[in-house]
Amino acid sequence: MRREIALLLGLALTLSPLTGCVRERRERTIRVGVTLYQQEDTFISALAQSLQQKALEEERIRGIKMNLSMMDGWGSQAVQTEQIDRFLDKGCDVICVNLVDRTAASTIIDKAHAAQVPIIFFNREPIREDLDRWDRAYYVGSHAAQAGELQGELVARAWRESSERMDRNGDGVLQYVMLEGEPGHQDALLRTEYSIKTLTEAGITVEKLANDAGDWQRGKASVLMTQWLQTYGDQIEVVFSNNDDMALGAIDACLEAGRSKEDLPFVVGVDATRPALEAVREGTLQGTVHNDADGQAESILSLICALAEGREPEKAVLLEGGTYVWLNHTVVTRENVDEIRSERRAAPILKALETGK
Ligand code: GAL
Ligand code: CA
């Protein structure tokens, strides 16, 4: 059932031909256990890949050795908890947890506390009372409400600028459907709430035709959208999606139902994954909100190193209340999509990973 995804990132430092330096002896190994709620999730796999790349970079630059053991929780809290037990048994210096079940945090924090191993949660946010159980439990993520607000602003701006195109039935009311992430996930709850709140606070009248949980998945969202197209057809003016994969699923359903690319409803997502950026460029996805996977990976890595080396985490990352590291979101539309793309392409370590060097 379990699959160990990877990877010992213990690359030897290469010789510098210019200085003729001898191979540097590794003084220190940092052992890190990382467990993902579901490795095949598009955003999570981008974040995990970024973390691996940055760990390689850190090894190269600082001449330390990082043993990053990354596991897939396969969507099962029981499986994930067992992985955490193993990380603690193996003597990891730090563990990083992308929880399957947000409500399982307290037990896991207590285990880490007992073993005196600092724990960094990311992307799936435990409740504050759980994080408060121990002062060496941290969370790295982005403000869910902010993603919703920015998505709402994106749609509000488009509605103001081209309501004659978006308001298909010309009644002055924005008819929408909402594709939600997993029930109970902070990003599903708050993105849903704040996207719509932003529109209504901007004075736009909205009407919800349908909503349902597509659990972040393209296939599930496509099934839901197919049903909604059968029931509401042309009445659907805007598709709000809590993430990009589901937004792409909605677009798949429209195209499969025979809609042309020019005749799609106004579809918006969150994440700015690679396939979503392609769709923004193509004009099928009208916009998304950049969920900074690279920034999150970078903060996680800085925290790992500080904690493992006994440095003050406050000096390594911007730490709110001694516990939280927050990354900002930005809106992505056709106008700025190339900036986001080139930013990613510029990542220096990408090449090394691709060639396996
Ligand atoms: C969200 C992201 C989703 C999904 C989810 C998993 O932040 O937008 O696409 O990856 O996290 O927890
Ligand atoms: Ca309308």
C-alpha cells in the first residue's frame, strides 16, 4: 500500500575545477520526514517538488547533507500517522506534515512533543488550539480568506468592465455555480465564503444556482459540471472554483458538452498550477489566484534548517505569533500570466533536477 516516494538528497559536493578544492567533508546531516496527504494532488506535488529542489540547492550552497524522506499518505490518516511514528522512531530532526485530516493534529503534536522533534504543518491548517499545545509546532500556508477575496475582486472587475458579455440573460444579476474543495478544509470553507462576500460587498447582486464538493479533483468537478449544464445550461454565467484542477474540470465538461472555447462561462480558479496557466493563456480559464507553492517550500526549508541547527526560527522566517508563516496570494489573468511563468522558469535548480545531477 505504501510507497516511499523518494529520496536521499545526499549529493556529494562536486570539485571546483578552478580552485582545485578537494571534496568537502560533510559535517552535518539533517534528517527530515515529510508526509503528504495525497501525492497526486497537483498543487501538493508542485510544492513537494519545489521542496526537493530547494533542499538540493541548500546542500550545494551550504555543504550540508539533507536526508529528506518523503511519503505519500494516500488520503488515509491511519497510514499517515504510522509514517509519522516511523519518522520519530528513525530519529528525524524535524517532521513536516501535510495532514490528511486537519482534526488529527492534536495527537500528532503530542507524539512530536514527547519525542522532542519540532513539527511543521503545511497547507492543511490545524486549528489554533492544537498548534498552541506545543511551542515547537508551526504552520506554513497562505490565508484562505485572501484567496477568496482576490478571486471575488477578479470577477467583480470583469463584471464591471464587460457585463454585457458575462450577463448572458441580461437581468443584471450574476448567476453562478460553486465548485468546492474537500468539506471541512479551510481553503474550501473560506475561499467559498469570501469570494461571494467580496462581490456582494462591491454591490453586485448574485444568484447561486448550485454548489457541491469536487474534492479538489478535475474528474469529480467535470462530473458535477456536466450535471449542472444539463439542468441550468446557458443560465450559468460564472463558475467559481476553489482550485484550478476543478476549474479545468468544469471547462472539460463544457467542451465535452459541445460548447466552443468562445462560448464558455466565466471560469475562475485558485493555485496557478502549470496546466491552469496554460488555460489562462489560451483564454479558456479567465483567471486564477497564485497560491505560492515555491514560497511555501522555501519557508518550510528555512524553518527546517533553523530548527535542526538550533537557530532561532524567528530569524529564519517571518513568524507570526511564534507559530505561523503566511505567504501572499496574487491575481493572475491573461494580462500578467507571462510574468508568473517566467518567474518559475527562472528557478535555477530546475535543470539540475531534470537531468538528475
Ligand atoms: C489547496 C489547493 C488545492 C489542494 C489543497 C490540498 O490550498 O488550492 O488545490 O491542493 O490545498 O490541501
Ligand atoms: Ca444574469
